[in-house]
Amino acid sequence: MKANLHPAWFPEAQVTCACGTTFTAGSTLSSIRVEICSKCHPLFTGQQKFVDTLGQVDRFVKKTEVSKIRQEERKKILEARKSKVEDKKKERPSLKDLLIQARKQIPS
């Protein structure tokens, strides 16, 4: 091994979870803080738990609600446009319709 190249190794590093559980593990840091461990992880406990340190779940829920509202507004706008176009089509004939009428009027 080259000297002064590798970080220091702590075989008895303290790992502390947010739930209060502590255990030792090998690491390049002397102490580590984690949010979830095997004592509080839903996979091991069978209980559902949201880890929301920065309000991420609330922001996601808010974003999805705003998205649903915008989608409904967009549907209303598109329906209004579609009905407006259909009304215009009913008011005046299309070029295709005019050509068909012209062909019918010309005696062959």
C-alpha cells in the first residue's frame, strides 16, 4: 500500500440512528448519523413510516394536487377550443364542401 494515500479506517465507528439505536461498524468516519436502521425500517418492523426530514412528502402531495387541478383546467380549455372550432365549421362550409357543390352545379 502507498503511504498517505488511503483514508484512516475506524473498525469501531459508532452508528447512531434517528430512533436512538446505536451500533458499531467499520468506516472511514469515526461516528455516523443515519435516519433509518434495521430497528425502525418498515421492511423489518412491518409498520409504515414516512421519513420526511425536509417536508418532501408534503411537497409531493401538494405538487400532485396542483397537477390534477391544472389537468382539469387544461381539459376545459381544450373542450372549449374544440367546440369553438366545431361551431365555426357549422357556420361556413369547408373548401372541400364548396368544391363538391361546384361539381354538382356544373352540367356534364
